[in-house]
Amino acid sequence: MNRTAMIVDDSLFMRKILCAILTENGYTVIAEAASGIEAMKNLHSSHPDLILLDIILPDSSGLDLLTSLITTCPASKVVICSAIGQEQVTKKALELGAMAFIQKPFTPETVTDVLKSLGD
């Protein structure tokens, strides 16, 4: 089954790394966004199976955006991928509906393990 993904991260370097890992795990990256506004625009034309979301974005908080993404595209699984690993931030993201939290910096194996834990 062809699974689709969108990566929301203001770092082009990080988007490229995540894109490579997702591709290796059978995902097709159908959208990338460097900001919250760009992410919401992309959701109007694509409904990815998976959204990888950073918390620190230039125009919005990833936690605020998480709620909007889930409301707009409830079938998408959202995984937070952030350097902010404070316990209260992680807990809040999971309470808001994130399926998992990947701490930056990460290894490809860590991302792969999270993807496998999500199932299809």
C-alpha cells in the first residue's frame, strides 16, 4: 500500500533527511511546508496519511498547528518531531492528539521504529 506523508519543518536540511527516511520506509512525501500557513495550504490539496510536525515554526506554534491539522485532516496521523523534548511539551502534544514524539537529534532507526509502531 502506498502511504503518503507531509513534512512540516522550517529547516530544509531536516525536511530532506526526513524525506529520505520516509521514502526508505515506503512513504511518498506529497508535501513539504516550512511554516504553519504553508502546511494548512497544503492540506487543502492533499490529505496525507502521516504528518511529521516540528514544534518551533516561524509563524506558529506546532502545538497550535497540531489541533488545526487534526481538525482539518482527522484521518492523518501526526507525529511531533522536535528538539524541544521537555516532558510537559511532549505530554501536551500527545494529549492534543499526536500519535508519537520523535526527539531531535534522532537516528534513522528511531524514526523507522516510530513509523512501524504506527502500523498502516
